[in-house]
Amino acid sequence: MNVYPEHPPKLSGYLIGFVLALLLTLTAFGLVIAGTEPLLAEGISRGTVVIAVSLLAVLQILVHLHYFLHLSFGIGNLKIVALLFTLFIIAVMVGGTLWIMYDLNYRMLPSR
Amino acid sequence: MMPDASNPQAEPASFEEAAATTKAFGFWVYLMSDAVIFALLFATYAGMTRNFAGGPGGKELFDLGYTFAETLLLLFSTLTCGLAMLALTKNSINKVVSWLAATFALGLGFVIMEINEFDGLIEQGAGPDRSGFLSAFFTLVGTHGLHVSIGLIWLFAMIPQIELYGLSAAVRSRLYRLSLFWHFLDLVWVAIFSVVYLLGVL
């Protein structure tokens, strides 16, 4: 029986995914290990490095989803629907948690 | 043409095939629920990133070279897992077992490194009881490590199944779901090394 009804995996897919993931990993680690000092010297803020690392992580997650988990992006795909719903749930719960904890933290500060 | 998540309208070929694709989709839904759990552990961690309680933080505790090694182990294991599934589509039973064994070895290396890291942290008084930051760290990274350990048990359990039943329909279906689980764990690790370790050192 065929566990891959959509399209069978190919070696090229796994190798491309692996190389892309490796490059994104090396870039992210390189940026933080070796890069922060020279970047800060050139006036690039810490915040920019944070955004860069986050972006590299998101890209690598997409690489994983497509090349390893064989997720084909397309709204008819029930897996995509499940993923989008999950992202919505995550947005509500994480966003709500951060909002509540931030607000609580503010209310717990000593009053002026 | 098999109906599945990407094409729900197609005709099923057999009960076994229909059951297998339903199980595959069901397992994906489970992975989505697991993603919510990890997202909330991340949110908790995010709220605690500065709660050092006068103790050590990421800058003092994290060894990025060590983390990079752990990352490579997991990334290579995701590749070998994919190669095992590739061998599965070609019915090469020996290659399936070999690549699964390689995946197990790499995953075991990761878990050993992580246990060693946790042990080292506790030794220097930076255990989960030291501060809110460390509690959140140990919970998030520890939960991921626990998932990997369970994956190792699953990998270990598949090899005698292959010896006994060959590449039967049930074995294939289980290997497929195991590969989904394993790839998902590497995906979560990408978020962990980025948010916890890399951003924690900045």
C-alpha cells in the first residue's frame, strides 16, 4: 500500500531541504556568534539582529514543512486547513497570554 | 485515486488504504495540538526571559557551539529519517532498517547531549528551581527532549516489527506517522535554538 497518495518523495527533495536548512542554520548561528560585534559597530541595532534570526527561523520552518513534511500549500488541502486553524488558535492563546501577563505585570508594579 | 487530506473527493481503493490515510491525517491533527502546547510553552518562556532572580541568564549559561552540535545531530537525523522513508517506497527492507538505525543513533546522541547539558546547569546551581527564567527554560526544552526520547522508543520498537512482519501495510503506516513525528520535532527544535539559545545570548 502507498503511504504517499499525493506524490512520492524523491531524494532530491530531501537533499535540497537538508542543504537549505543547513544554510539557514549556519547563517543564524554565524550571525549571533561571530556577527553581533561587527554589526553593532556598524550601527545595526540588536533589534535588527533579533528580527533577522526570527526571520531565518520562520524560513527554516517553511523549508521543514515543505521538504520534510511534504506539505503542499493550497487551500483545498485539509492539512493546510488544520494548520491554519492551529495558527489561529496559537495566535489567540499566545497573544492573549502575553497581553494578560503584560497587563498583570503593569498592575503589580509599585504605584507612584 | 486515494482520497486524502489534499484530495478528499477521490475514490478509496480499499478499506486498509482508507484507514491508513485517515490515520495519517489524524496524526497530523495530533501534531497540530502538540504545536499548540509548544506555542504556549514558548509564550510562558517569552514572559520569563528577563526573570533571572539575580541569577545567571542565557549569556552566562549557553554554549552556542554545543547547541550547534545538537542542532546538526537532529538535522542529520531528519535527513536519515527521510532516507528511510525513501527506501520504504522502494521496498528495500535492509536500507529501511539501516536508515532507521542511523536516525536512532543521531537522536540518541542529541538526547545524551541534552541530558549532559541539563546536568551541567543543575551542577552549577542553575537548575529549574533557580529562577522563573530557568523554570521556563527547563520546561520548554525538557518537553521537547521528552518528545524526542519517546520518538527514540518508537524508532526502537519499529525495527523488530520490520523483522517480524516485513514491510506490511500496518508497518508502513506506522513508519509514515513516525517520520511525521520526527520531522515535526526537528521543526520545533529550529524554534527552540533560535528563540531560546540564539536570542537568549544577544
